[in-house]
Amino acid sequence: MNTGKIIALLVTAVFILSSGAGYVYAGGKEEECGKAFKARMEERIEKIYKEINVTAEQRKKLEENKNKIHEDAKALHDRIKAKRDVIRAELQKTELNMAKITQTNNELKVLEVMMMDQRLAGILAVRKILSPEQFRKFSQKLEEGGKHFKEKQD
């Protein structure tokens, strides 16, 4: 697998692992689905930690990293949502304010790049916490899980 695919997979994994509730079904039981998803992800991560022999100190650092990423991502996600809401509201008006739409869209693009930078920073932090061998195994486990997830969607 090429490096680009591995990085993309790791970015996705870090985002999913740091996002807390993850994806939920649209419908009446969103909170329950979110909790169930989070529990499954925690179990999966715990299994991977055991398989790659993560130490107690590494586990603590990984947890701190995950919490920081989650907080930062939530704050940034809220800002992105607010910008999208502004654009949505502007598009509903009878008279379009193209200057405001363009300005808000440019601000939105900056925030989305910041989100990508945060994801990469999270991956690099995990890379620093784990040994090279652990990170290789961790990446491999995530890749295997990604293939399984993709097969379920196809």
C-alpha cells in the first residue's frame, strides 16, 4: 500500500478515534447508537493496545492526546458549522450578498485546512508516543479494520 493511502487511513482513524461519538444513525435512537459506536471503538482500540503491547505510560499519553484532539476538533467543528450556517442563511435570502458569501466561504476553507492540520498533528503525536514497531503494527491494524469497514459498505 502506498504512503498516501496509509496517511489517509491514519488521518481517518485518528479523526474517528478522537471524535467521541462518531457516526450515528439518523433517526430516533441517535444517542444510543452513538454510545454503542463509541463502546465498540473503545473495545477495538483496547484490543489493538494489547496486541501492540502499549505500556501504561504510553496509554496515559495516548489518552491525553485523544482528549486534546477531541476538544480541539470539537471547537473547530463548531466554528465550521457556524460558517456553514451563515452561508446557508445567506443563500436563502432574496438578495444575495456575494461579498459576505465569498468572505464566509474563504473563512470556511481556512477552518477546514486547520482541521486537516489538527488531524495530522494527532497522527504525528501518536507516532511520537509509540515505538516505530508499535506504530507500524498500529497502522497495519487500522488498515485491516479499514478494509473490513469498506467491505461492509460495498
